[in-house]
Amino acid sequence: MFSHLLRIFLIWGLSLQLGWAVELKGSLTQGGLIIGHTESNAQVFLDNQPIQISENGLFLLGFGRDAKQDIVLKIILPDGTKEIKKLNIIQREYKIQRINGISESKVTPNNNHLSRIQEEAALVRKARTTNDHRTDFLTGFIWPAKGSITGVYGSQRILNGKPKTPHYGVDIAAPAGTLVKAPAAGIVTLAHPNMFLSGGTLILDHGYGLSSAFLHLQQILVKKGNRIEQGAPIAKIGTTGRVTGAHLDWRINLFQTRLDPQFLVPPMGEINKK
């Protein structure tokens, strides 16, 4: 049932007499995704926050860029039995770049653009609230494009002493017009031709709140509501939005929690050799 691509495999179980186990597969690290499985009709809580669980006991856990080291997972079985485990989340060091002497106009957006930026951000947040019980993510993920990695998850610039929003995706440099393929099957929840910051922007929902976003697109080949299969062409790489060159910014979210796409795919170097 679970994809081979996930890197860590843990099984926690009570004694055989109790007849249950919790399976976790994935990356217990900042930016990591976990696919979990337990008994049907159980309840799952992460730091006392309820987690969506399917009728057959499937659930997802995501850890953001700055997730704390100790997080408590609690499982309540239908008979009231509780299992509580402390998850030790690996803390990462991120690439921080400090640049001074930049014109203030390039550091802070013009007030005339702020309302547009806020409106477009609200559209993205809404698309990421999709709560569908499809399990398209279980097939695993492929890279949406091939190219050089020019930006990584978690990196951040400090401009004139002002910390900017961290980068939450992986940047893949490739010529404008290069096809972007669906990394996993899903349904299109947003297809915007030209947002101020991210340019052509596409969001593909893979089920259970897990979604991919594709930024700076030259052209979007699908429409909102379309069902897309893994590997199908969905867009073309471009230079739209605030960019310095042609590339794809691919992002992964679990609802509003931003995850690292590189945990879901093999190293880019391996596929570039093929």
C-alpha cells in the first residue's frame, strides 16, 4: 500500500495480545512528510491537534520548515486504548544569504502592489484547503521536470538586514517552454495565468490535503477541476512573476504546512543520467 519512495520506515506496536500497530513511513525531519496507518475508526492527534484519518486508518503528518524537535503523536483506538509517542524531529540548517546595499524599492513591494499580492495569496490559501479523500499520493512522486537545482527548500535571504520569506520549494532551471509533468495524479484546484509574485501558477491536489504548486509558468495546459494522471503534461516552464531566469519552482503542501519536495523523489542527479 505504501510507496517505496519514502525513506524511513518505523513500526510501533503494542503487544501482540492487543492486536494493533502504528506504521509510519517517511521523513521525521523539518520539511518531511509521514504516511501513517493504524486501526480503522481510531483517532489521531499531533500535539493535541486532530489529524484527518480515513475509514481504514490512513493518515498524513507534515512537519514545517521550523517544526520543533519534540512533537507528540497520540492514537486513541475505538475501545479507548491510548498510545502516546514522542516524535524526535530532525532539525535542519538552511542556507542563509545576507545581501546589503540593495535599493529599498527592490526589498519592499510597492504599496500599489500589496493589495494584489494579498488577494492572490488568499486564492492560493483557499486552493490548499481542499480536503479530498483521494489517495493519489500513494503511487509515489516523480520529478515534474529535469534540470539543474538552483534553489532549495528552507533557504532565506536577508536584504539590508530584513529577513525575507524563506523559499519553500525546489527551483529547477530549464529553458522556457520546457514541459512540466504531473509528479503524481490529482485534481487541479488553481490555474492562474499571471500572479504578481509567482506568475503563472498551478496547484494540483493529490488527496488528504497534500498538494503540489508550480510557479513562474509560461503556459498552463490544464484547467481548474481537471483530473490529471501522473506524468501527464500540465504546463510549460517560463519566466513569469518575480524571477531572474527561466525555471520551475515546485512546492509541496499538506494543507497550509509547507514541505520539502526533495524528500518525495530520488536525487535529481539520478534522473539526469537517464
